[in-house]
Amino acid sequence: MSSTPRPPVSPFAVMYILEEANARRAAGEDVLTLCVGEPMGGAPQPVLDAAAAALTEQSLGYTEALGLPQLRRAVAEHYGRWYGVDVDPARVVITTGSSGAFLLTFLAAFGLGDRVALARPGYPAYANILAALGCEVVDLPCGPATRYQPTPAMLADLDQPVAGLVVASPANPTGTMIAADELTALASWCTDHDVRLVSDEIYHGLTYPGAAPAATAAQFADAVVVSSWSKFWAMTGWRLGWTVLPAELVEPVSALAGNLALCPPALSQYAALASFTPQAYDEAHERVRQYALSRQVLLDAAPGLGWSRVAPADGAFYLYADVSASGLDSVTWCRRLLAEAGVAVTPGTDFDPADGDRWVRLSFCVPPDVARQAVERIDAWQRTAFARP
């Protein structure tokens, strides 16, 4: 059979690390998991209560392809409360996780062969989805000089034009953020050069002392904003996200959504209505305070662990650290750490195919005592494995 294969999609190494960690734990080993962005504690109690009520009070059949109208309104109102931005509910689309939002918006916004720019290091699914859709991914190497974020100057220096730019603030894996004036500059450059700006904001709400509040691209009518209930509200397995779209993309996304998924999960949608209650916000904010304690444990330990460079962890719940002083590449470092010390972290090759073999990502969305235990194990392992004093 003759066919033209799609470009291969690179595997996500963190899933292999997690699989091995789970297998070791199932075999009775004591494993500390700092490899995935899986918030602790699960959904806030009001969400759980709303889900239980929906099981008996709602039919849980198909909803509208773009999501429950009342949930779309609730998301729009959330933007007013958090950011002071007026969002038309008609521009809000509820999706099957933020992953579903990226697939729908990339399909609607970009065509075969379009060039789309991404920061490197960055979340690998952006590049993998775009490549699978036949787009050309343009890496923007970002380092400490720009806080691991892209700038208009980087875009201006490209030898060929691009159709899109994907940004993330707070970012995965670095935890760095784009300040409000910097986001405005990027949005203005994109508007002036007819470039579609896509802003990943799934880690909003997860910022730490010293960092400015996260700015949203929803204030720019021609930008695409993607977010979800997975991180701040700890609803990863509920598979529910949203996107705020420019008006011209709503109908194309609606047509795609109805064909690809029919609708987002009905039970999750009814439950998510309760995520915008004061109690749910309070529970989520308390969890962020715990993350802040775990973050500080890792930041305080980093110099003593000999990690030569650490990205600013202003938001999200990741520490991105250079472990090249060990003499090992990051994949080998992570595999040995798991096998010999029982700590699972993610190699940087997931986020940076060019330079990620020097870096690892640690997820600190764990209780502070788990972070401390992980640091103790890493320290003891490095002293033994690399004869550190």
C-alpha cells in the first residue's frame, strides 16, 4: 500500500520514567516521584461535590461541541475577576484538556507547511503536535539572557517569516514568566507581522514570592489563549481545558470540535462549574503555598548539590537544573538516580533536543517533606556515585 507517512513524533521520555518508577513502586521499592507535573491533593472539595451531584441530577449526555454555555460564561467571568479583562463567552471554547485545545487551535490557525516558532527549551507537545499536522517547527534558542523566553528581536532575526508563535508563561520546564510589558511587545510584533500568537497559560495561579502576577494574552483580541483545570485546580485526569479564541477562529474550531470529539467530558464540565467558587479558589491557593515550601527546599539545596545553573522558578512547579558537572548526560543521570536512589526526575532532552542532555527537570508539586527526602537522596547518591566531598 502506497502512502505518504506523517513526520514521526518523538516519544515523551517522562512517561517512560514514570512507567519505570511505577513498576519499581509496585515491586515494593520506595520511590519518590518528582518527574511529572501532577499536582498533589486532587480536585477541590466543591468540584468533587458537584461531580457527585451531577451523577444523579444530570443526564450526562452529549453537551454542545463548544462546551456547556454556563461553563463558558463562568470562564469568561474568571478573566474579569483575575485579570480585569472583558472576555466574550462566545470566544470561549471548552476542550478535552489543554491538549485538545492545542490540537483544535493549531488545526484551525495553521496550514500544511506553515512555520511556527517555539522557545527552546519548551514543552515538547507543541512541537510534536505541530509536526504531526505537517507544520514546520522553528526553534528559538532561549537562555538566561532572556530568562528562557522569546523576544521580538529573536523573531526579527529569523531568515524566513513565520505564521505563528507559541509562548508559555509560566513556562514548562523552566518556570520563567513573560512580564506584562514583554507580552505586550510580543503581541504587538505578531500583530504587525501577521503572526498568530498562541499563549499557553495553564500554569496561571502558580506563582511565587517575588514574581509579578501572570499577564494574560486574552487582552489581545487576535491572540489565542489556552488554559485548563489540570494544574491550579489539580484536575489532571478530568481532562478539561479551554481556549479563548479570536472571533474568526470560533466557527472553524467549532466544526473541528464536533468532528474530533463531539464534546468535552460532560461530568467534568458540570463539576468544573464549582471550581470558580471561593472555597475552590481557597483550596487551590493553599496548595500553591505548599508548593512554595517545596520549591524553596530545592532552591536552597541546588548550590550544595553542585548544579551549575538553575533556571528561575518564578511560576509553575518545576526546577530546571544543569547537572553536567556529574559527567553524565541527563538521560543516564536520571536512569541511574532512579535505579540507585529511588528518585524519579525528567531528563532535559524532553524539552530541548539540542542542549537538554545537560539538564534535568524536577517537579516540586509534592509535599515539602517529600522534597526534603528527595534532596537527601540525591545528595547521598551524588557523593557516592561521583565521589563528591
